[in-house]
Amino acid sequence: MPDPWEVVAKAFQLIITGDQTVYQTTLLSLFISGTASVLAFLWGTPIAMIIALKSFRGKVLLKSLLNALVGVPTVALGLILYMIFSRSGPLGFLRLLYTPIAVIIGEA
């Protein structure tokens, strides 16, 4: 097993020397997280405003359901999305599994 400090030194070397893989991975990560954040804002804000400002039947139930969904582990959500986007899943024909679009959908 390598010394942890050797690993850290190698990581800094890759960053300082401008390793293409490091920068491509970083840019892809920023693109995915930024896009997912914008999408979550665009659909989440109107829904939150409706729930906060309007009075309607089932509001308490909806708020309870949404609060409960916050506690769902990320791994469980990922597994559900995996089943939906896998080849045998209902959206498998789209072939989105393991693509940045699928990750954006999962994060948003």
C-alpha cells in the first residue's frame, strides 16, 4: 500500500503539471453540478412558492411527503434511477445510463 503522502504529492503533481485528465474531469464535474443546480432551481422554486403561498386540499399531506423524501438515502435514489434507465427499464431505450445527462437528472 502506498504512503498517503506519496499519493498527495502525486495528486499535486498532476494538478500543477496541467494533466488533461484532471482538468477534463474537473470541468465535467462543474458542468454537471452547475446544470443540475440551475435545473433544480428552475423547477423547485415555483413549486416551493406554490406550496408556501397557496392554500389547497392536501397541502399538509404534500408537505409531509416532500419532507419524508428528504430522508431518502442518495444510494436508494441512485438505484431507482439505475433501474429506470437500465436497458430493461422503462426508459432504457433512451440509452442514458452512465451519461452526464443521467447524472444531471439524478442530481436535479
